[in-house]
Amino acid sequence: MSTITRPTKVEEGWLECHVDKGMFSDELAVTYPSRGAWQKSVFVDRRAVKGEIGTVGKVRVVVLRQDGSLMAVLPSPEQDIVYVTPGDISE
């Protein structure tokens, strides 16, 4: 049986992603990673994104660091979590 432990460090940051048009005018679709095979693509509030449709931009995330792993909580309704590389996160 696996257990969930609290992350050792939580902070906010910007995650590099690919930005696409959302289903509604107040949302955009963001895909991580921005290049190559995608890990997750979700709809987020337009205000949480820097960048233009069809380009590489950034999405505001909560960054979790635990046991050497780096993860980001996306601002989607489900708060999807993706494993990220340090170079894709900025302040």
C-alpha cells in the first residue's frame, strides 16, 4: 500500500508550455511539454497564461519539490499534476 507524503517545498512559478485556443473565450489550452510528446494538455483560465495562441508561452503553476522530484500543479479545474524539468520552470 502506497502512502502520500507532504512535499518538502511548495512555491509558485511559470511553466513553459504550448498555448492553443480554448473552447470558450475566457480559457486557453496549455500543453506540457511545449515540444515533443506531450504529457498533459488541459484547459485553463486565460488570465493564468502568458503568450499567444499557437506559440510557446507560460502558465502559472504551483511547484512541488519532493525527494528530488519536481512537479507542477496546473491551474485546471482538476488541478492536474505533471512531472517537470527544472529548465521549464521560471519565477
